[in-house]
Amino acid sequence: MDVAPTRTVRDRGVFAAGAARLAALHPAYFALVMSTGIVSIACQLQGLEEMAEVLLWINLVAYPLLWVLFGARAVLFPRRVMADCRSHQRAPGYFTMVAATGVVGSQLVVLREAALAASILWWVCLLLWVLCTYTIFALLTVRDDKPALADGIHGGWLIAVVATQSVVVLGCAAGADVVGDRDTSLLLLLSFWLFGGMLYFWTIALIFYRYMFFRFTPDDLMPPYWINMGAMAISTVAGTQLATSVQGSTMLEPLTPFVTGLTVMFWATATWWIPLLLVLGVWRHVVRRHRVRYDPLYWGLVFPLGMYSTCTLRLSELLGAPFLSWIAAAFVVAATAAWLLAFLGAARRALELLVLWLRPAGVARDEDRVSAEVWRTGGTPG
Amino acid sequence: MNGTNTYSAADAAVERTEVERSERVATPEQRMRRGKRLVLAGFVVAIVGMVGYCVACLAGGADARVGTALLERPEWLIVPTLGTIALGTLLWLVGSFVFLMAAMDSDSDEEINF
């Protein structure tokens, strides 16, 4: 005789699956907030106010929710978290926490003119940046068994650059007097902008070397490769804001031509990447027929599109070049469409948990058995 | 002979009922296909809505920039295009739900790609 599944058995199934997902939660999941935030800002700047507002509310839910999930993961699966911090593949993902904080702060300034919230988030952003930069790079440096360059480096490493520049963007948005004295604040923000640029050139040299001289399969071309462009796009936004903010500063105003020139170089570099990334995307999905399956790393593709739209609009304002705003408009359409696709993919992942709760017991899948094992071992990676 | 004929008629009736029932109740594979079609339709509708919304807003902005008051931000297009996005999202979610529920009952390892 069939026995109807009890609520307890169902709950146990969904609990195990939820625990497995929590244990496997990618450190780069804050890219969801980064992408939603920058697409919201781009929409607001282009006059798509309803969409900007919806995305703000999504971020106001997603940002604290992700902190809760990351906190729960750190408590329940500490060994997994430490393993991630020592992984060349996953550790750079933690920088999304910094960038997401910066983007949410900027979003609050652009959509709500919330200067106080922006100042608080800037300090949080700065502390997270210090923590991530000097923990992760130190841990990766002292690790004994390092992977080969081809296995260790990927576009996600450039999120460290994005995180650095997000400190500048939020600092300027919060009024460029974040540490009290305006000149001191501007010098600090300018320094961040410059060593963010330096970090880009170090990292992109390795990525370009890996592109050109190592075997490259469709699996290697993960969506975060779009950060090659996105890191330069956020550097452009930071540059445009600095060029505006230094006006009136006796110490830094003479640097305006330098800041403007370097900003244009960053924008040109971001633009250079776009055709190459499109060609490589066609090669991956059309020529090599790589299936498109939802992966949280796809948020790393949405972010650069939104950021490129924003940076191009800001640059057109700085240079007085209105023709550039057409490029910004085209990219905001691409960014919102990409955001929607990634959001639907994420929503379907959440729906799977609901279905798991609703389905009859006794149909345990392999995934559930693995999750039970992960739960038992405290999340030690296999 | 009569008994045999009576049995055959009843058997045929049962068989007809079974066929009718199997026609009424779709197999998991059929439900998976139905879910997949809904997901695809939802995707197309949502993307069309999103592009329509962007174009409506940006067209208004472009007209404002060139200084023509002929077409301001077309407010009347905003609500329908946002509704289209919501409809597409709903279709996607319903399709995914139907697909996932059917996949639980099926041996097929077919997946929705995105």
C-alpha cells in the first residue's frame, strides 16, 4: 500500500537540498546585487525610471538576504568557506561583496539621494576591501600547492579591480569628503583609482597571456571573462566622477587633464574588448555548440553591460560628446535583457526547492544524497 | 459462447476506458514538453516586453533631446510593456514549475537549458 508522504519527510528532503545549495554557494553570488544595482543606475540615468525602481527594491531584498546566507554558510560550513578563500578559482569571488556594497550605495545616491546611507556603506565597503584584499591575496600567495597559470587565472580575478574602483565611485557619489577633509578624501580616492588601474594591468597581462599561449576550450570561456571589459568600464565611471570632483581643489585640480586622459584610455580599452568577447561568445555557443545553462557566474556578464552603458553616458557628459549617449542607450537595452534572462534563471533555481518540497517522498535524487553527505561532513569539499 | 461474447464486450469497454484515461492524463514526457513550450513562450514575451519598454522610454528621451515636443515620453506605452514583461515572467515560472514537476515523475534526464 502506498503511504502518503509526510510533511516531515518532505521537509527533510528540502532541508537537505537547501543545505547542499548553501554549502556550495558561490562566493561570487554578490554579483547578482552588483548587476542589479548597475542596471538600475543605468536605467535611471536613461529615464527608465520604473525599471530602476523595481531593481532598487529587488536589491534592497537581495543584499541583506545574501549577507544572511553568507553568514549562515560561514557558521555551518566554515571549512568550505576557508577552502574557498584558498582557491585560485573561487577566492576572487569574495571581492563581489565589496563591489556589491559600493554599487548599492551608489544606487541609493542616484535613486534616493541618500547621502548618509551612502557614507555608511562607503565605510563598510572600505573595510571589506581591506579585509578581502589583504586576506585573499596573502592566502593565495602563501599556499603551497598552487595550480598552473592556465587553471588558476580567469576573468573573475578582475573583480578585485571592480571592488577597488567601486570604493572610488561610492566615495565620489557620497560627496568626495568621506574622510572629513575634502582634499585628503580626494587624494585617497585618486590613489584607489590609480592602484585599481595598476591592478588591472597586472592581471589582464596574465589573462591575455593565458588567452594567447594556452589551450582554450569552450569550458574555459566562463561568463566572468566579460569583466575584462567591465573592470575598465567601472574605472571609466570612477575617472569621470573624479574629474568632476577635483574641480575647486587647489591640490588636485591641476591633475584634471591627466585624469580625463586616463579615463578616455580606460573607456577605449573597455570598448576594444567588446567585439573580441562577442566573437569568442559566438565561437563558444554557435561554433562549438556549448549549451547555455544558468550559472550564477552569468551575473558577471550582466554587470559589464550595465556598467558600459553608465560609463559611456558619464563620459559623454564629461567630454560634451552627445553622440556617445546613443551607444549608452543601446547598451542599456542589452543590459536589461541580459539581467532579465539571468533573473529568470535564478528564479527557476529557487523554484526547484519549492518543487522538491511538493514532490512525493522516496524519490530522492543523487543530489539529495550528496547534500546529506555534505551536511554530515560539515561541508568538506570532495 | 454467449458468456465469452459478454466477457469480450466488458473487456473492450474497460480497454476503451483505459485508452480514454490515458488520453486525458498526459505522460510526464508530454507535460515536460508542455512546460518547455511555456518557458520558451515566456522567454520570448518577457524579452519582447523588455525591449519594447526600453525603446518606448528611450524614444521619448531622444525626442526630448532633439527638442521636438511631438513625441514626449510615451506614458501610455509604459504600462502595457511592463505588463508584457510580467506576463512573460509568469509564463516562464509556470512553465518551469510544470516542467520540474513532470521531470520528477519521468526517467528522462532532459533539462531546460537556461
